[in-house]
Amino acid sequence: MMENQYYPFVNTPLPYDYGALEPFIDEKTMHLHHDRHLQTYIDNLNQILEQNAWLQSYSLEELLYNLNGIPEHQSEGIRRNAGGVYNHRFFFDTMSDRKNNEPKGMIKQEIDNTYGTFENFKCIFKKAALAVFGSGYAWLVKSGRGLNIIMTANQDTPIEFGVYPIIAIDVWEHAYYLKHYNQRAAYIDNWFQVADWEKAEENLMRI
Ligand code: MN3
């Protein structure tokens, strides 16, 4: 997440092979999701910034923090496209093919403090991810008080709410339809097999 934070944005490669998350998330979905869906957000964002040079000095996160300071006719395009870039990079970055990957260290402690057990957390997080109506994301975030689960619509980001994302699942249908059809619950179960808790720990330690 540290590289390429400024215009012009490029589609940085996935941190693993397209087929690395098989059999839980299929290679074709990863190709389409990264090379087409994310690419479109990157192209659209670059196009907006090309036409609004004064915004080119903002980092990706700064664009999202400052949506209220951007004139309305531009802020909607920034919200959608900078949000699409931020959310997809975050989502891809917090999955991996690491084996026996369960929360350890600080993140385990925080999850146990807030949810009692990892199993109970998974149950609550799954309910939240199922409850996103239409397109959006479910996030585990850290706020002033501790861990929290939030849902965002479309390409809205948790950045706007002043919280720090720890791990996220994309529940737009394009994230799962090819393999799971309309079975979002099965996709969420499979996502738990590839959710990267070491990355989550890194995200928590960075705050
Ligand atoms: Mn997506």
C-alpha cells in the first residue's frame, strides 16, 4: 500500500499470483477483478486528475480525507474512483495464500477483547458482510475505542469516518459471481481461508 500513492496512478501487481488463492478464490475472478475492475478505477481517477491539475499533489488517501473540500461536481468522481482504487488495493493486500493463518499477537488480543473468541468474531463479521445491501464492503477497523466492524456502500471508504482499516472483504458480485454465483455466504466462508491476519497485524501496528 505504500507504493504509488500519487498521480499518475498505475495498477500495481497483486502481491501473489492470480491463482494463489485457489481453490477459495478462482484465478479468473482475480484476473478480471485486478486487471479490469481495478484498472477502470485507475484510468478514471487519472483522467479526473489530468483535468484537475490542482488535485495532483494530493495522495490517494488525502483525496479521500479531503472530499468535503473538493467542489461537488468533482468530488463524486473522486469518491467513486479514488475509493475504488483504495478499497481494491486494500482488499487484495489483505489476502494471501499463507497457511494456518489465524490472528496472532496484538490482533488476536484485540479480537479476543472485543469479540471473546475468533470464532465469534467470524460469525459477527460474516453477518455484517451478508448484510451489505447491493454493492460494498465489510471492514474490521480500529477506532478510538477499539475494534469495530463497519459496512460501506459502493466505493465509499472507512477513511471518511476517521477510522483505521485492518482487514476488508469486497462483497460486490464481481468479487464472487463466477465461482460462487449468488452465494455470498459461501464466498465469505472461502474468503476467511485467505484473509491475511499477518497483514492485519501490520495494519494494526502501523496505527
Ligand atoms: Mn471489487
